[in-house]
Amino acid sequence: MRISFWVKWSLCLAVAAACLSDAAAFSKPELEREARGALSKVYSRNSVAADLGRRCLAVLVFPDAHRVGLGLAIQTGTGVLFF
């Protein structure tokens, strides 16, 4: 059975909307606290990442990332950019 283009497109949009509905789960202070915690965990486990973090201008952290693998390759998350 062949699925039409519009059915596939509607399914993709429905999955994306379901993933994005959780995007506002954190308030700004909570999100920043979670991001700093995730970054410090990475730095404590990986000395190369810590050294690179000290030398870079900015770091983008996604403490809450979601991946949907139903053959659609959809990935969403809420992140913080530290300067």
C-alpha cells in the first residue's frame, strides 16, 4: 500500500508538534540551572571538553533534548547559550 505525500507530511507534523509541546517545560532560571549542571558534569568527566570550554567564546548547552526515531530524524530540545 502506498501512502500519499500529504499523509506522510501530516504524520511528520503531528510527531514534531508532540515533541515541541514539551519545549516550555523549564522556566528561564530552571533552564539555566539545568544547563550549568549538565555542562559542569561534562567538564568533570572529560578534561578535553573542559580545556576546550575554557578556550571557546561561547558554549551551547541542551540539557533537555529529545529524539524521535520513527525514521523521521526529528530532534528537539531547549537550550542555553553561555558566552
